[in-house]
Amino acid sequence: MARRSIHPALLLALAVSSLATAPGRSQPAAAPARPPLVFEDESLSERDRAQLESTARMVARWAMVQRVVAAVVTQNADPPAAARIAEIDRQWQAGAGVGGLADALLSNECAQALQAVIAANPGFDGAFVTDQQGALVCATQRPALYFYGEQDGWRRAYADGAGAIFVASPSDEPGSDVRVQPISVPVRAGGRTVGVLVVRRLADG
């Protein structure tokens, strides 16, 4: 009898699922199959809402990239302690390299995957990924913070483990004329929300 091959995508799904449900680790509650979409600006026209929804759903697919998911699952398996996160964040905001951590987060496989996605999709200013605590896993460029777990956009995307797509209102980039619109989406593995991807869309006007 001929041996049936398994599609590579199925193998990836099984591998990520097994990583995300390693014994001895507490897991977030199961996330819905299609995360809800939330707009900070509820006064958007139907046309603007439809365009942003299309963009946000595309960003949500980027959160499924293998190297992104695997990096988040790996960090969640051995997460930094809260005190360590606070100390890194303090040094990070002061501009320190934190013992080479900044360079590592901008050049690891997760960062390389994000850089490839951003390069292939004009109209975005960068992206970063966090674990389920809100600590950075990777980034395309150095963000302002190391810890995002207390930020409103992150909280609304993580949604206590349920996961949601959150489209923030555009804002001016400090020190420049650039306006950006953060889009935050859940990173999921094994049917659970394990982190958050934040992508900065270049806003019009």
C-alpha cells in the first residue's frame, strides 16, 4: 500500500500545538477561531472601517508565521521573572543595550521573519512581538519599551488570553512628521493566545 504523505502545513500545526501545550505549564484559555475586531475610533465611516478591517485581518495572518509563533512559544516556556522584566524595561527606556539583548531581539529569527514581511508589504513602519506577559520577543527596529503588558493596545489585543484584533487611532510619531496607526493582533498556538504582534501602519494625513 502506498504511504500517504502529510502536508507540511499540517506538520507545522502539530509541532506548534505540541510546543504550546507542554506539560507543567499553565496555559491561557482557548481563543476563538476568529478573533474579534475592535476599533479605538468607533466613529469611522463604513468605508474606512472596511479598509482597515482588510488590513488588520492581513496583519493577523502575519502572526501565524512559523518563526514568529515558535519564538513566542519558546520564550513562554522559560519566561523572564517580573522583577527582571522591570529592570530590563528601565534600562531599555534609558537607551541601554542591556547586555546585548537589544541587538539579539532585533536580529533573531523572529525579527528576520518580521523584517521580510514588512519589506514585502509597503505602507508599514515596523513591527514587534511580545510574549504572553508583554515582554519583547523580537522587533524590526528598537521600540520605545521592552515591556508592553501594561499598555492599553497590548491589553486589548491579548484580552486576558481570549485574543482580539485592536486597531488604534492614528497618532503623530514623536520628533517627526510621520503618523502611525498601531494594529495589535494575537499570536496563537495550539488554539490559545500566547503573545501579541504589533504592526505600525503608516497613516494617511
